Amino acid sequence: MSEESPITEADLHAYADGRLGAPRRAELDAWLATRPEEAERVAGIRETSAQLRAFYDPVLGEPVPARLELAASGRRERASRGRWGTAAFAAGWMALGAALGALATWQIVATRVVPAPAAENAAIARRAAVAHAVYSPEVRHPVEVGADQEQHLVTWLSKRLGLKLKAPRLEEAGMSLVGGRLLPGEVGPVAQFMYQSERGRRMTLYVRAESAPHRETAFRYARENNVGVFYWVEQTCSYAIASSDLSKEELLSIATMVYKQLEP
Amino acid sequence: MNETERLVDLIPRLRRYARALVSDRASADDLVQDTLERAWAKLHLYRRGTDLRAWLFTVMHNVHVNKVRSSRPTDTLDDEMPELALRPPQADALLVRDLDRAIALLPAEQRAVLLLVTLEDLSYEEVARTLGIPIGTVMSRLSRAREKLRALMLGQSAAAKLKVVK
């Protein structure tokens, strides 16, 4: 190791990334041999890089959506953007544009929906996202009543909310019921059902009773701090589905499933 | 090989980077689509013989930055939400999930540098050119990204001080 070229932070990263030429690498080898703490840090960097690649590399093997091939070939078929965009535009709703790509079930609800002011309903999305962020990381106490007592859970929550609730079956989407809990809402009790996939990915369903008959809305999407939320309002209650583990598409397909099952 | 074939070949790479950049699948593919469309519109600016892939990452970076700047979610939630707690690692699946989550918590400019280096294996010089920043900035962002990631993965606050190695 030469005195005139001290080992820098940049050297350590270049070393961990395998970007150094042989002479400099040898200097680093010698330097690290006497500094276990730094050596361990370098090993940690390499491990994280390997995990990153292991996590994202599978994307390389996924089938390429047709719309991307079209775009790569220079054909400008904007209409094909996000399969559902077209339906959404046809419904004449989307002055809001960009962020609304995935309103898949628009057509299901479109026929009977009167749009309500966004701000009025955004509160439920925020509350559902907060409730999800608070309870979904729980390892030992994710729910108050577990799925093993589902009947009791549903009866209890129904009674407190003054609604006839049921816990949707989402096995088709790979999610099974973990259980549920009662939460304080703005004006009364709120129910939260939690679901989990085999891999431990979690999603919560947030149900709030509406005191006065409400104007129904279509699915809306909101996202904050990594929690994606699809929510909609029925006459007597509002629903929100929240998850930080599922993609927007997965969340939407679950929202659709829940919507169909809970349809009166 | 003409441009179309080369662009089509590069789609998986663009998707991988986009997925890591924005994490939800539909938005990631939207970003790829916008990038490809932009690339076609700007193809005359691409200098033949240079690395098409690196050029596409530059295009994607610009598209992404503009998107983030201009688009807000459908309904913007307030900023008072608690930070999403990281679940302690219990199993590999959860651990990897946490890595994905930790990546999403990095500041965007640090995330881009880290991903271009580790996922795309671009040289530090290429990363500097791709993002239009000096190489010193690449190195400091890389260092900060890794330090923060390590802190997040340890479940600590990201306030850990950078170590200056002499």
C-alpha cells in the first residue's frame, strides 16, 4: 500500500463493486486484511447487491406486455396505455389524467355511479392507509380476533358497526384471512380485516358505516408512504383496501373481488 | 440489427430498472412505455455507436423526473402519516420484501445511482453521464444510499453518520 494514495470511501465501494484494477485491488486486499470492521462492511455491501439482483432479476424473464413492444417499435398507439385507460376515457371521467391508469373495474360500477367530491372521500383512504401502516407490520398482534374465530369476529364487528358485515373470501387471489379488529373512526367504530398471502404479504380491508345515505362512487386510488389504497363508497358504508406489499394491479383485482362479494 | 430490434431487446432491462425505481408494476410499465415513446421521438439525438442502453436510461431518468415533478396521486393524502414501520425479518421472503421496501424509502436520487450501479452494472462514469451529475456526486450518493439501506435493514433510523475512511 502506497503512502501517497490513501484508501477512500470511494475505493471501498469500487472494491465491493469489483471496479478496481488488479494493483489497486491488491492494495485494498491488504488494507482490509487488518481492518475487520471495514471488511465486514464491504461484505455487507456485496450481500445487499446480490439480494437486490436476486429480487429484481426475475423481471427480466417476465413476458413483455404488447403495449411495450408496440412502443419499442415506434408505433404511437397511445390508446393502448394501461389496458383500462381506454374504458376510463370512454366513461368520460378522467379529466384527472395520469395517475388513474388502472381503474379496471370502472365499467362494473360506471352504470350506477354518481361522482362525489374527491376531498370528501379522500379521508377514508388516508385513515385506511394509516391503519394499515400501524397494524400490518405487527408480528405478534396483527389482529384482535383471529380467523380461527371468524364467526365471532364477524358477528362482533357487525354489531358494533350496525351493519351486516362479512369477511370476503380472497383465496382466489392467494390471500387468506388473518383476522380483524375494531378501530375508532371519525364518528364511530370502524372494522379492519387483515389478509395475508403465503409469503407474508399483507393487505387490509377497512369498512366504515355511513350515517346518512351516501352518494356512491367508483373505485379510486390513492397512495402515500408506500401504502396503496383503493376505496369506494356505497350507500350505507365505505370500503378501502390497503397494502404496501401488493402492486396496484393486484390491489385492484382484489378490490374487484371484494366489491363483487359484498354487493348486496 | 436495427433500432427497433435493439429497443425491443432492451425492454426487459428497462422494465427491471423501472420496477426497482417505482416499485409498483403498472406504474413501472407506464414509465417504460413513456421512455420508449420518448426515445423514438428523440432518436435523432442518439449518437450511433454509443451505448444505446445507457442512452435509454438517460431518457428514462428524464421522463421519471418530469413525472414525479408534475403528477400527483388522484387524491393526495396528507403528509402526516406515520412512517411505515419495517417488519422485523423473520423469514427470507419477508427479508427480501423489506429490502424492496427499504429501496423505496431511499431518496430518489440515491436510489437511481444505487440501482444503476448494482442492477445495471454501469460503470461509475456511465452513471455520471446517464444522470448528468459529476462522478464525485455519484460516489457520495452511492455511499449514502448504502449507508441508509444498511440502517434501514437493521431497523435503525437512517440517521447513522457516514464514516470517513482515511
